Amino acid sequence: MTLIRMDWSSALSTSIGAAIGIAATLIADRNRWRRDLSSRALEVRREAYTEFMTAMNEAGEAIRAVSLGDHSGDASMDSVVREAFRSSGVHTALERLRLVAPPAVEAAAYAAFRSMRHLRDHYAAGRVPTEATAHSARMELERNFQTVRDLMRKDLDAAPD
């Protein structure tokens, strides 16, 4: 009876090489998936931030225009200003932002939103943009706008490429 001896070293080397190749491919795919996921999340935040800031600007312009007399009809200043604010879409934009923004950006955006509502209330009460109280409310809003812009920029720049 003759025994055939096999050389297992080449089979073992091939198996180890294949395992290393498969592991490397899986790691590369996972890293690519994470990068793609991060890129999509960044784009979603960028869109939410842009939508929010645009809606806030539209709300500000609309309520300012109404406060300066750019409206028609017999409706009260209060109802016209509030309708201008509501129709800007700022509530929807804020809620979208709150779903995707990190806590610091969300808090700053909400502070800016509250400042805009405060300004809206000044105009709804019949104050005009040239009054000191309205000017003070606008300056508060501008400070909050700058804070939220800075935090948004920081968030968008901090994301991996």
C-alpha cells in the first residue's frame, strides 16, 4: 500500500490569500458605504439649512413689507402680519431642520425662529420698523441669524469629504 503525501502548504496559502482578499473587499465596501451615507446626510442637512434660512428671510421680508403698509383689504394689521409669517413656510422648514440638525444647530435655529416671531409680534401690534423696539427686535434676530449661520457652516465644513 502506497501512501500519497499531499503538500497542504499551497492550498493553505491560497485559502489564506482568498480570505484576506475577501476581508479587504468587505472592509473597502463598508468604508465606501459609510462615506456615501455621510455624504447623503450632509446633503440632507445642507438642503434643510438652506430651506430654513430661505423661509426665515421670506418671512422677515413679508412681515416687514406688511408693516410698511404693503397690504390691501380691510383685515387688521395683526391678521395680515401673522398670515404673511405663516405663509412663508418657516414652520415646516424649522421642523425639517429639527429632524436632521445636530443639537447646537437645532437650538440656534429655534432661537432665531423665536426672534422672528418676536419681531412678527411687534409688527402685528402696529409698530413700524423705524421704532426703537422694532429695531431692537431686528438686532436680536440678526444676532441669532449670525449664530445659526456660523453653526451651520461649522457643521457642513466638519463633515468628511
